[in-house]
Amino acid sequence: MPQITLEHSTHFDSADFRALALEIHNLCVEHTGATLESCKTRVVRAENLIIADGSPDQAMVHCDLRILSGRTPEQKLALGKAVQDSMVKHLTQYDGPRQISVEIVDLDKPNYHKVTAG
């Protein structure tokens, strides 16, 4: 925890997703009290997207951010706003029509299992 997925259209292939992910990790620590060591981000390139009217110039990046339950609505709101601001700051490679979104989902503590080995 947190489990983070950054899904993007091909318009953002040249984006520095490593820098963005590291900033999101720090925001998770700041806003939720998560440890930096527990943050994990997957970057997923989505080639087959239909956005809005289907025009090929439509672009998107979505951050799916899963955190352990127990955070307040205020913490989640602040985290979502900070992550979206970070995404807007980092994702300047494409200036056509684009959608940048964040969704924060609670991971149910009793149903989340993790082991760290090695």
C-alpha cells in the first residue's frame, strides 16, 4: 500500500513517469502517513482507447490510487487534489485535448495481504 496505477494514452509516451511516480509516492507519505517503502506504481500504456468523439487527438492519463482504509475524507480529498496538480505539472508533452483524472479507492484492511521477502 499504496498501490498506484498510471494509465496513459500514447500521446504521453515521452512523459517522465518515473519522476511523476516518485512525486506521487511522496504525496502519499505526506497526506496519508504511508511509508515510502510501501508505495508501488505501475505505468500502463493504453493503445486502444476511445475517448469522447473518438478523435485520435483525444488524450488521457488516469491515476488509480488504492490506499488502506481508515483515511479521512479530508485526507483523501487533499491527496487527490495534490496528485492531480502534480500530474498537470508533469504532463505537458501534449497540448491537445486531454483528460487528467485521479480516483482514490480504499483497500479493505482485513482483505489486503502483503508479505515482503528478501
